Amino acid sequence: MASEEELFANIDALLAEEPQLPPPAERARLREAAGITQARLAQALKSTTQTVKNWENGRSEPKPPRLEAYQRLLNGWAARFPAHGTITAPAPAPAPQPEPVPDTFTGPAAATEPEETATPQAPAVQAAPERPAARPATSRRPAAKKAAKPALDPRFPHGPLAVLDGDGSAYGVDGIVLDCPATTIPQLVEWTLKESGLGAAKLHRNGKESDPLIVLTAAAAVKLGLPERLEGHEQRRSLRLPEDHPVVKQVTKAKWQLTQRGFGPWARIYRKAAGNQRQCVQLAVLSWDALDERSWPGVSEMEPADVARVLGVYAQRVITPRGSTAVSGLELMTALRPPTRAVQDRESGNWVSGHNPGSLGTEPMDPAPPEARPEHPVVVNSGWTGGFLNEEAYQWVRDVSLLSDEECLLPWAVGLDLNTAFLAAAARLTVGLSAPDHFHAPTFNPKIPGSWLVDLSHVELDPRLPSPFTPTGERPTGPAWYQTHTVAYAQELGYNVAPIEAYLRRETGAYLDPWHDRLKNAYVDTLADLGVTKDLTDTEFLAAMDQHKQVDPALTAVLAAIKGTVKGGIGKLREGPQGKHYKEGERWPALQRPTWRPDIRAAVISKARVNMHRKLNNMAKMTGLYPLAVLSDCVVYPSPGASPMDFLPYAASGKPQPGGFRLGPTPGLAKLEGVQEMSWAVDLMEKGLNPARHIKGGDAVLDEGE
């Protein structure tokens, strides 16, 4: 059992206060107010997530020494987040209720136009007491077997979204259909806000409710005066209606506004703040390719009721879609770590906006020069020539000359794919929350997130493995910039590291923990609905994965969207400039977001690549097998059989050996990506192509520029 002193040291990293133990419900409220996940709290208390859950639902009570440590933490949180600042949704009542103390600040800044990737600050019209009657939808498929619904919010009885057809039927979640009489876009917006009962509760007590989403079929778009297709621009992201289009004029005449992105495949229509209620509706036009086929396979061709089911499950498990899955992934970060919270001014007693601990705040932050993109103003204006971080995923193929005769004689090349590897890397990942500080010749500390200029060219590893320090897998040739996890791995391998220079952040936190937890649950729950559960044996798991895409096309699409949310959300942290008219050194729109944080993206990818190399290294030690190629989260091995079970390490008991690749449905575990003949893989390698890129489909494309 951990000592009391060790537990106190962990708790002091979260907070330094000394408390009394409150009731179970209050314990959960305080933890959520602090933005700490149950998993992170369990880690600090050297306990389990289930134990923390039991403390928060009253099933059990902590015992010493955890009792004293837990008391200390809760008392400190109670001082920061007093109960009277909590807002609970009032029960419907005929008489007006007194206005509660706000738990989100909507001051003067709320009257500004919403950001393209941030929740608009404008309020919503107060929902009318009468709602349109709901009727059952005629979907061709049953609802998901496992319910993944939040508690019903009386303000939004009909769920987060609806899909509108040309006959005025708005298909919602759980099979309901609403009658929508709107014949113009302004009428649709008014109906959505005043009558539909659509919307979603906030994901964090200091956050904001999700704006209702209306998805338009091609027939609905035409009925409302929109073109069935939107064409004529050089790239998809610039697609929008011209400002003189009749529908845009209708919106303006009705005193509604569009964001700077205009009326495109994802359009937000809002009015400026006029209280503490939101007034914004989001539209998605299916025939304008709002749902990208790569992230939402087959969804745009589904019946409206099925589209509503897909998007509804995603909204319940992840977030109401706000654009591409990449945009939604970024929005989810902010929704779970709101930048501000309501705090009471000590002098005036008024409630004002204050920084929410653990968040990225409200202001954008410039990166350190080596963390930036080459075209960033920080680089261009300073004349920086000191190099850049190159923390990217693996694209490596083993030199053919390093293949042994024994390997070439093995009959199969088997590809393993790690489930949502970036998501697994985001778990318990400490990142910087403050601006970077510059240091010369610092002592390396693996606990401090940042960028280090280090020479790792002296690290000698087996040439049959990729270098863990470069995405190409080639050995470094001299000093280069690395993220903390990469340097820490060199130290873990037993090599001395002597940083020449560093950009480090003093304020740190596990910013992505809530994001990881929500997406992990969404991924695991959706796989379980498709028949792939945690209790399967490896043989059963492989069989279930082989068939899971045939179980339910709707849930298969949800699973693809969840994976797109992970990768796209991480990618958005370093989004580049768009458009052919951009000039180097100019600021681009993404830089205005507090979530433009290339250092956090580098931390995730660095940890994911290091995790991959650690498994590769352990596999070589346990089995004597070396990979043929690695591409991001996919690795190809030579194998005596066509199944991963023919080469993965198992103990005599039949259980997988820890440290290597393991099969399973959770993030970070592996599944079968594909199987080909060994001769096929060797042929690709001789041509300079990567077998990991093609092993799923077989035929290689020779002009991919690998």
C-alpha cells in the first residue's frame, strides 16, 4: 500500500488545501468542476477508476491513508468551486423561476461573431412551452442494442439534431419525426429555436449547450431555395453561396448573421447576444458533401431516419457534429475543458469570467520557433534558422539487404493495426498550458513538456528496427529538436542526453484526459454494439473483427467517424494556412484559436511513435522477429502462419505476454490489418514501396510518391 506521504505528494500536484469529506454527489461535482477525470484521480490516489466511481455514487467510502488524502483534495476544490455557483436545470413549472447564478460567463465578448471552430457566443431563443408532436420514424434498421444516452434534458426533449426531408418531416433521434412547416431558411431557424425542442446539454458545467443541428437532404435544400449542388470553386473548403444569393439575402433581411465562412456545407446562423440564452442554429447540407465519405462512409446515401440515427449516436457518445470530424474533435476538447468559468469578484460580489484551471484559456498563444510551421510569423519575423520539431508518425521500410533467408522463406506477411494509437497516446499525457520559456544547456527532465535541442546520433540500435527518433526511421545525423517523450525514450534505453537548448512550459496539465476518456468510451461502446467486446478470446476477437462491418452499416459509420475525430482533432492542433493567395509570414485564421497548439500535437505523436518502438523492441527480444515496415499505427511482420496468433508472444498459460503487441478492442491494442504472401511484401520493398500502406487491399499503387 502506498504511504500517506506519497499520496499527499501526488495530491499537492493537483491542489494544496485541507478538507472534510462531502456527500457522494458533491464529490463528483467538485471533481468535474476541477476538470479532473476519475481515471486521473484514481492514478493520483494509487487506486482504481472503479473505486473512485464507488466513492462518488455512495457504494463505498475511502479508508486511511486514502481517506485523509481524498479529504484534503475535496476541501481545496470546495474552496475553489463553491456549491452556490452550480447551476442545475430547473424542473418545468408554470410560474417563472428566479434567475440562477450563471456558471458560464457571457459578458460583452459574447456579442461578437462566433469563431469558425469555436462555439458561437450568441444566445438562443427561449424555447416555447409547446412542442410539435413527435411521430415514430420508419427506419429500416433497429436502434443500437446498447443505449448510450445522457439523462433527458427537459429543455431539449427531441434530442440534439434532426434530418429534414423535402416533405417537411424532420427525423430525429430515437425514431421520432417532427413536422416542420418552414419553407425558407429564416423560418427554419425560427422553428428550430422556438418549437423543435432540439439541442444538447453542456458536456462540462462551465461549458455551453450544443446548438441544434438541422441536416438538409437534397430535396429539403431545394425546397428551401438552395441549389442541390454547390460547385464552381477550386477546393472543397471554399465552397459557399455567393453573397448576392437570394437565400443569403433572406437571412440578412431577417436580421440573422452567418459566420465568416458564409453559407457552405456547414453553415452557422446566429444573432448577437441578448441575454444568457443561446441563439444559434447549425445547418449541414448532405448534397453539398457535408458528410465526407472518408469519415462517414455511406451515410449521405442513407434514408433520413438512418442518417439521424448515425449522427444521433455520434452526438450522444461524442458531441453534436459541428463540421468535419476534425472540427468536431477540436470542439470536443474545448467543450470538455471550457476556457472560462464564473468566479465571484471579492470586492463587488459580482460574477465575472475567470480562467478555468486546466484549460488553454481564451487567448491564442504563439509557439516556440522550433515548434512552429516554417511560414508562421514567429519564424518569418525572427529570421529563425535553428530547425524545427519533426515529430511525425512512422513511414519506414526495412532495407531489403537486412532481410535474412529465414525471413524470406516464411510464407506470410501479416499486418497489425493499433486501435486509435493517437488516442491511446493522449491518455495521461502531460502537456504545456502556458507560454514557452527559453533555456540554454538545461538539465533534461522527462516530466517537463517542451522542445529540446539534443544530439541523439550516438544512440546505436539494431538496424532491423526503425530509429525511434525520426519518422523515417533513419538514425539522426546530429543535433535536432525533439519533444520531451522522444528524449525521455533515449534515456530509457540507457543513453546519456545533454540538451543544448530547450523551450519549456512551466504550467502543465493533462489537458486531453477528458477528451481521451470520452472518445475511448465511444469507441469501445460502438465496437461492443458491433459484437466486438472486451471478454472475447483472441480467436473470437479476430473472428468478430472480420465480420463487424457487416453487422450494422449505421454503427460502422459511427465507428469510422469516431476514429476520424481522433486523428482529425489532433491534426487540427497544427492546421496550416489555406488558399493560393496566402503569403508566408501572414497570420492565418487557425492561429486565432487557443487550440492552435502544435506542441500538444507533437507530444501526442511523439508518445505514439515511442510506444510503437517500445513494442517493436520488446517483440524482437521475446520472439526474435523484426518488422518489415511501419506506417503510422500499422506494422507488418513476417509470419509462419496467416494469423497474428502465429507470431505474437503468448505465455505457457495462453495469456499474451506483456510488453509486445496484444490483440483486443481497446485503444492501443492491435487488430488484424491484412495478410499477403511474403513474396508480395518483398517485391514492394525492392521497389521502395511500403507494404504497410497496401497490405489491407493487396495491390500496390506505384505512383504514390513514397
